[in-house]
Amino acid sequence: MLSSRLDNTIRILNWLAAIMILVCLALIFFYAPTERTMGNVQRVFYFHVGSAWTASVAFFVALMSGIIYLIRPRKFWDMTALASVEIGLVLISMTIVGGSVWGRPAWNTWWVWSPRLTSVTVLWLVYAAYFMLRGAIEDPERRGRFSAVYAIASFVTVIITYYSIRLLRDIHPALIGAGDGAMGEQELTGKMVFTMLFSFISFSVLYAAWMLNRVRLEMLSDHAQAMKLRLIARLRG
Amino acid sequence: MLLAQVDPNVTTPYLLLGYVVISVIALIYVLILVNKQRNLKQDIELMSQLLEEDKEAGGG
């Protein structure tokens, strides 16, 4: 049964995430300086990178949950992996769309099939297919095992996406440790770095809030399913 | 990357569009979660009632 302590924790985390995102927006629009070459649109950077970073964390959590599930097949780890992939997919969608809007004035195009953008598209498709895989398997234990293996293998797309701008020439800028192939490295002032770090933390709290909400939803769903079976048994019996 | 000096306000519409679409995606996801939770809680409440009624009918 779901505890009221969990509900209270989720409620507090929801409020904390909402407040932190609002403070982050205030920092983005009123504290961070305007970037000199791209103008105001560069402020999309803070949510673009924040969501990308948190999506990577989410997919890593899914990978770890998958590994743990294969070692100890408990439903909780399957739920965690499912929730994490789902949230990761939402976050990476935010990254892609935000980046596209930013790209229009910066690169004079909404989209370009550069290594980074191509690899992140592949990443999105691979993780979207995770849900198709789950939908195709009825047996819960088998579904958990296959999903776990898939979540582990899928993480390679995150690694490829991260290194794509460091190994190949790309119009997409590198934030950290630009390789020879990157056409430009972001130069950030102190205020920009602070805002970026605050964005990372805000998105991490948001991820934690969404995770707890999503896992609770799975637990509720399980509870409803169990009640359904009891009801059917009673009505038959 | 194009490195041209621009009037910062020229790109402001894209800034706003960017945050609007990001927010819409997040909002849609939150609404989906809220809706699913509400439906599940309603289902659980209904089934609890039915189980209770069936229990009383069985005892009576």
C-alpha cells in the first residue's frame, strides 16, 4: 500500500521543483548577461543544456535499474527503469525542440543533419522503441528482463551523442573540451556558469519529482490491477 | 557557426518561442500524469466500494 509519507515527500518535491524552475527562469531572464554574438536567443541554452544533461542522467538511471533488475528481478527496478526512460524521453524532446528553435536564428535553419543532431535523433527513436518493446510482451517477468537488456544497450546512443561533436566536425558547439572537429566552443562568463549550474540542479530536482510521481503511478496501477482481480474472483465465486 | 553582431532584441521572439515550446512539452507530460493518477484513484475508490458492498452482501 502507498504510504502517506511518500505522498508528502512527493508533494514537497513537486513544490520544490516548481519553485526552483521559476527561480531558474528569473536567473535566465534577469541575471544572466546577454551573449554578444547571438543576442537574447542564447538564453535558450540554459534549459537546452539543463534538459539534455538531466535526460542523460535519466537514461543512466534506467541503465543501472536494468542491471540491478537482471541481478535481482524485483518489480521496483522495472518500474524505475520504465519511469526513467519515459522522463528521459520527455526531457530529450525538450532539448531537441528548444535547440531547433535556437538553431533557426543562430544557424539560419531549423534543422541540419549534423553528427550531433543525427545521433540525438537516433537516441530519441531508440528510447521511443523501448515502449513498443514493452507493449509487445505480455508476461511481466519476461517483459522486465527484455526491457532491462534494452535499456542497458540503448545507453550506447547517449555515449555516441555526447562524443559526436568531439570526434566529428559539427556545427553544434561544444560546451566542454571541444575537440578539433567542433566549430566553436561556448565561452561562458561567471554569471552564465552560475545560471547554467543552477539550471542543472533545478532540472535534477524536477527529474526526482517526476520520478517519484511516475513510480507512484505505477504502484497505483499495480494496486488497481490487484483489486480488479480480487473483484473478478469475488463476482465469480 | 554564424558569428555576427546582432541587436540582442532581434532574436527575442525565438527566445520566447523556445521557452514556450519547452514549457508546453513539460506541461503536457505533467497533465498526462495528473490525469492518469486521477483516473486510477477513481477506479480504486470504485472497486473498494464494490468490494465493500459485496462483503456486506455476503455477510448479510
